[in-house]
Amino acid sequence: MSYDRPLVDADYLLEKFPGKGGWTFARIPEIPQDKHNPFGWVTVRGFIDDYELIHHKLMPMGDSSLFLPVKSTVRKKIGKEAGDTVRVVLYHDRSPLPIPTEITACFENEPKSTYETFLSLTDGQKKAYLDWIYEAKKDETRANRIVAMMDRLEKGLKLHDDENADYE
């Protein structure tokens, strides 16, 4: 484990973008955009209150500053909403995306090409699948989502690809 200094260690106000479906977020103006990453994203690890963030992307605000999106599942776990203050401690995360052993074990029962398809995805695409699986509250739902992921990967699909679309 690296003992580098945090990029930020401070309290931030949770805000919400206006309109239906607006994201809840914390502005993190102290961290500059990374010109080497798409959209200036910065991948971080750390904590928002006592909730651990791993391989989380800071997103651009449009004014060259970044924000930390805070999903509803995270807000529920920390008991906070827009208007509340949260403690944020963030570090650069340059580690490969961790794949839970239960997921890698599931790939052992699938054709090798299914795992190769998963490995060919970007870290963001892999994380989308993993977040989708682990946001489920029930074990049965998580298991069903793992099966669905395997089926989609066998067809070469990312999480949000339309299974019925014609990609020719």
C-alpha cells in the first residue's frame, strides 16, 4: 500500500445539478483535470465520510474544475443528501481495477472468450458491470446479474449496449 499524500482531505458540500435526474456531487476545485485522460478525468481512491471509494472518476464541471459524483447507494450508506457536508479524502488511484474473486471464479465456468471480452473492456466499462452487480441488495439479484453479465459478454456486449441493435 502506498503512503502518498492525499490530493484532498477536507469537508465539502453535496450539491445537486438542477433538473430531473440531476447528479448529486461534491465540487473538488483543488484537483486539476488530467490532460492525458479523456475529458480530463482523474481516477481516485479514498473515502467520502466512512464509505470507501476505489477506482472512482472525478468528472469535469465544464469550467476546468472537477466534481465527485455521489450515487444514491453511497448517499444512503453515509446518510447524506444534497445540502449536507461530507468529509472527502482522496488519493490518486493508479492501480488496476480490482476484480472480486467470486467474479473471476465465475469466469472459470465460461468459455475463455467470455473472460477475454471482459479483459478487453476499459476499466470504466468493467467498473460499470461490477457496480451494477454489487449495487443489488439481495444475493439472488447479484447472482442473476452475474449470469446476465456473462451472457452479455459472451455476445461481446458492454453493460449499456443494446442487445437487439444491429452493429454491422
